Amino acid sequence: MPELPEVEALAHHLREHAVGKVVARLDLAAISAIKTFDPPFTSLQGLTVTGASRHGKFLDVDVDGIHLVVHLARAGWLRWSESLSKTPPKPGRGPLALRVHLDDGSGFDLTEAGTKKGLAVYVVRDPEEVPGVARLGPDALSLDEASLKEALAGQGGRLKNVLTDQRVIAGIGNAYSDEILHAAKMSPFKTASKLTDAERDILLHAIIDVETDAVRRSVGQKAATLKSEKRSGLQVHARTGMPCPVCGDTIAEISLADKSYQYCPTCQTGGRKLNDRRMDRLLK
């Protein structure tokens, strides 16, 4: 799933390559991807791209004051092309959801792999009209001691789950939460609201350091190389069975119904393996 660093890099790419160009045409290939109707997505045609930004994991393309807001979900992506095909795509076939043609022949495709579709496109006058944007907590890169303390107050859930709850902190997903917890040397099952002041300070620095480093590595990459760049910088996520780069212990995994996450037993849980059971609260 694209997270804060990748979405920031995509916004940066659009600022460099799309701003100042006119939207010539939009081809909708997946009707289910469009979540709004007023204004219609066709209203973007003839308008100029004036900016691109990010709200948590939402990409926001400003087109003369009308916003094309995109949530890429788990398997969505933005594919840039200097020369898009002019042939209209056939609706409902393949991964393509929406194609945006610009006046110089360039543009981008919004695509989604797999059969489970979650990519969402909103055309709105104000990004706050998008329910997911309106509910976002403070952005991960905007956190300080006070805002992190406020965000975690009363959060009795596991730290892993709290970090990935966009209503608590915006932008952190499954991959970088693993990286943050590894950098902070904290168990994913630790109770968020029970962190001491010193532990919150460690966590804050881990969030800022991990996300900032990932943004630094991602911005400037072409959209096509962002995924491989992300994988190359991961320390524990998606590295089950491999040695921890810090201590050499074997990276372990917790598997759930629709996702898995990884951690280092030596660095994070005192050498103990976690199971997804109530008894693992003892490791908090």
C-alpha cells in the first residue's frame, strides 16, 4: 500500500511534470472508482493543473481550484507517461481506473491490481469534503511532543494498530509502522496509552526519522521506481526469516486475515516470539 513517503513523492512528481498543463481529457475505465458526482469529473477538462499535495495517504491534484483527490488503497498506483495512448480504454477491463490526458500529450493513469478494488477518486471543491480526509489525525511529519501525547491519550489498543489508524496519526501504514517500531525498539503489542514520557520521545524521534528518510529516498524517483526504492530501504517489513540488520536475529512475522507484519524479537520483544493471542499482552 502506498504510504506517506510514496504519496509525497508522487505529489512532487506531479508538481514537476503536470503543473501548468491543461487537462485535455479524462477516460473513466472503472465507474466504481468515482465516489462523487458534483462537480462531475468531466468538469476538470479544459482547466489547468495548479498544484499537487498530500493529506496523509491521499493524493490531491489541484486543477484551477477543483481537487482531484485520490486514495490508492492497497494495490493502487499512479503511472506517468510522457506520451499517453489516445485510444479510449475499454471500461471494466484490466487494472486501469482513470486516465488523465494533458494538453502536451503527457498524463497519468490511475491503476489498481487484483480483483479486490478499493481505489477511490473524489472530485471536490474542498479536500475536506472527502470523508477520509476530514477524519485524518495530525500528519506524521507534523508531530511534536505535545501533539503525539494528545494523539495517543486514551488509545488503549496495541501500538501497531494505533500507529496505522489514520484518525490518530495520518500517513503511517503497515510497512512504515513496522520500521518505526523497530527503530524505537518497541513491541507492536505495547499499549499506546501506557507509554512513558521517555518512551513517547523515543517513538516520536523514530516516526520523524523513518518517515523523513523514506521521503528523502523517494522524492525525485520516477513513479515506476518508487516501489523498488521503498523495498530497498526496509529493515524489517517484508523480511521474514532474514537477519535483523541491527542485531542479526531472525525477523519474525505475525499473520492476520488480510495482512502481516514483521518485527525483531531481540530488538523489540526481549527475545520472545509473539503470537496474536490475548496472552501476548504480557509483552507490553
